[in-house]
Amino acid sequence: MLVLAVVALVVPLAVSLRDRVDAEVRLEARSEAEAVASRAVSVINPPDSTRLQSLADTAALAVGGRVVIVDSKGRILADSDRAALAGASFANRPEIATALGGGVSQVRRYSTTLGSEILATAVPVYTGTKPGGAVRVTQSVSSVSSAIRRAWLGLALIGALVIALGLIAGAIIAKRITSPIVRLDEAARRVAGGDLTATAKVEGSTEQRALAASFNTMTARLAQLLGSQREFVADASHQLRTPLAGMRLRLEEARALGADPEQREELDAAIGEVDRLALIVNELLELSRAGEGKPPTATTDSVAALGGTWERWRAAAQGEGCDLELGEVDAVQFACHRSDVDRMLDAVIENALAYAPGKPIVLSCRGGVISVCDNGAGLRGEAGEDLFERFRRGDAGRTGPPGTGLGLSIVRELARRWGGEVEIRDRADGGAEVTISLPLADSDSLPGLSNPLPRIES
């Protein structure tokens, strides 16, 4: 807008300046021609060549052009350039013919003699009632154009200076206005990334200060609410463990004392429900911890993590009649804690053993993607995304082994905690495949921890 404003002012000014310069040149030429004509009245008839030549020379210096004085028949009496011989006829020049007819002529035309465009001004020299001669002043248009171009250049420089100063001032003002917004945006991004301790600096205009204060109040309230929620889940889980353990002991004691088979069957079912409730409590606690913000930086070696998982689950897989295979494993460093990788793999392999009993399971890693493939029934037409909903078990879960429906939710929360993602899909040759994509660590900037966080036991 500053450029448009400057252009809107400079262009009309430049046009006006051009017209004014042109008008001044024309007026100066006519005034000088009339002044020469008035002084030549007394020396043109009879002609005084010396005085006429002096007049022509003086006038030529004043206007920066050529001055020619002719008699009533258009013959040269004096020429400031001395290019034409005395007595040569200029009667065929249109401006001379007009002046000898008693008129004033000022024309812009092309001169074949000079090979350029000129401004010719001619006025009559009256020695009585009729013109006794004429004075012609010719100026090169190029000199006038040069003057105009110099004026335009000056205006352009002034306009450019105004624009430059305006842009500098605008940049300073814009920076002062936008800097608080930029810092507020940075704080909002930190909060979106899970850092609820981030605050915005209260600065800027009244509206910006009010916005920053409201933002800080909101994040503080949000942190308080989320903290209270997690504390409640953690406290409730811990508090429920003791009565559940006591209830299980009492049921086991009653089963041991009971002799009726029907009573034992009911007590076994009650013990199973207590175990299921305890598992739900433990997984809720794990899920509340998985939803916390991103912890400090750590790295995990893929070969060690997958090898350790294979060692842990090999015996359990054999007990279920499954062949747990360790496939191709690329040696990479994951940007996450080993405990979280172990917890994710444990949950996925536990699901594979439960829903694909007696079938081979392949554990592999390519790049930053861990894959667990089974040869079970697959998703059975369900959308893989639905299985990540909490307490959602799907058709296979409702008709298959018992569970809580929280395992895959925990896996996704743990993966997203580190900027990763989890997907589940049907395999083309049968079964299901769970892929865990984790970010890779920069070996130069993310050295592995010598004392990684301990694994959370459910």
C-alpha cells in the first residue's frame, strides 16, 4: 500500500513536472524571441549586421539554442551558429512564413538539416504596420527531454527513499506488533506437544497482554485438571488393588472349603471376574501413565529390544503351541525409552498369542517400523482403527479369549508419546499385522541412556 500511495503521488507529479518544464521552455523561447525582435526593430531596416549578429549571439547563449534573424523576404541577416550564409533564404521554413505573415509560431518538428527533432519559435519584427523581418529561436528537443528525465529521476529517487524508509519503519512496527503473537504461538505449540508448563510472556498491546494472560490461565487450569484426573486414576487403581486381592483370597478360601461342585464352579467364575477386574485396574493405571507428556530423551537399540522380547515370550509361545520367529531386524536406534518399547511389544505379542493360538508369529523390524505378524483369523471385516478405541474388543474378542480391550489403546498412547504411530491391518495371506512406527534417533545428538527408566509392570 505504501508503494501504491507513492506511485499515485509521484506519477501525477512527474506528468505535471514534464508539462511545466515544457511550458517553461516554450515560454522562455518565445520571451527571448520577442525580446530580440523588440531590440532589432531599430537596426533591421536598414539592417545593421554587426548589431543584429550581437543580438543573435546573446540570445542564443540565453536560451541554449540557435537564433536566426531574417528580413521581410526571409533572407538571413544574422545567425548565431553561422551555419547559413548571409542572404540565404529561410522563407520556406513554416515558422518563418507564419512570422512574416504577422503571426507567432511555435512548433515541434523534425529538422532534416539537423537530423533531429527541434522546437522552433518565430515572432515577427514590426518596423511599421507590417513585419519588416522575423526572429526564429530553435532548440533541440533532446536537451528538453534530458531536463525532464533528470527531474523524473529526482522524483524517482525521492519516491524510492520514501518507500525504503516506510518499509523499514513498517518492518519495525510490524515486528513490535507480531513478536508477542509469535511468542504466544510458540507457547501454544509447546502446550500442543504435551508441555503444560509452557507459559506465554505477558507483553505487547492491551489486547495482546489480555490474550497472553488468558492463555496462561487456561494452560494452568488444563494442567491442574489433567493432573487431577491422572492422580485420581492412579490413586483409584492403587486403592482398588488391596480389596481386590483380599476378595480373591476369600474366594479361594471359600472354594477350598466348599464341597459342592456347583458352588466351586460359581466360585471359580467369581475368581475369574476378580482377576479380570484387577487386570482392568492395572491397565487403566498404565494408560494414565502413557498419556503423560513426552519424557526426557532416550534411545533404544532395535536388535536388543526385539531380541529381548523374543527371549521373554519364546517359552510362553511354545506353551500355547505357537512358533515365535525372529525375522529380519535392522540395526537402528529408536528415539524412545526401552521400557516403552518392551511394553508395546508385550501387549502386541500377548494379543497375537491369544487370537492366533497354535499359529506362527513373526517379529521383525525394517528401518523404524516394527512388525508383528500372526496367522490367525485377522480383523474379520472390522476397521483396524476401531480396535484402538478403549474397551473395544471386536467380534474376535467377544467370542474369543477374555481381555480388557485396553491393550492396543496402551500401545498407541505409548507410541504417540514419542511421536510414533501404530496400525493394524489384515495380511494378504491371512492373519493380521501390527506395525509400530517409531522415530529414529540421531546418534550424534541423542546418546543412549546408561540408566534407562525401569519397565512398568502391569
